[in-house]
Amino acid sequence: PKSDMYARLFAMGMDAYEIAGQLNDLSSNPKASLNGATGALSLSFDHKLNRQLVWAQFKNGVPNTVR
């Protein structure tokens, strides 16, 4: 549905805003990452954005984060 599309776009916008504020830290520290709305975000050595998705396991129809 359209509401899902808008939710994803909103999450991407939130992450873009956070990345813009922390870009210097992310680019100067190769081990730095940011817990964004779309996953754990970091920059590679060639300044490409990487995203590690959060894993979840469903129990009784409710998603629980797997750590």
C-alpha cells in the first residue's frame, strides 16, 4: 500500500538527516556507525554508504529484535 511506501521514504529521510550531521565522524573513523531508522549505517573506505539490516524473529506474531 501507499502508506508503506511513505513510511519507507520517511525513514530514509530521517537517516539522510542524521548522516548529514555525522558525516565527518563517519568518514574519519572507519569503525563508526549510526543506528538509523533503516538499519546500522556506516561508510566504506571508498565513502560508499553501507546499511546492515536489523534481524528480527517473530514470536506469536510480534517481531523481536535478534541480537
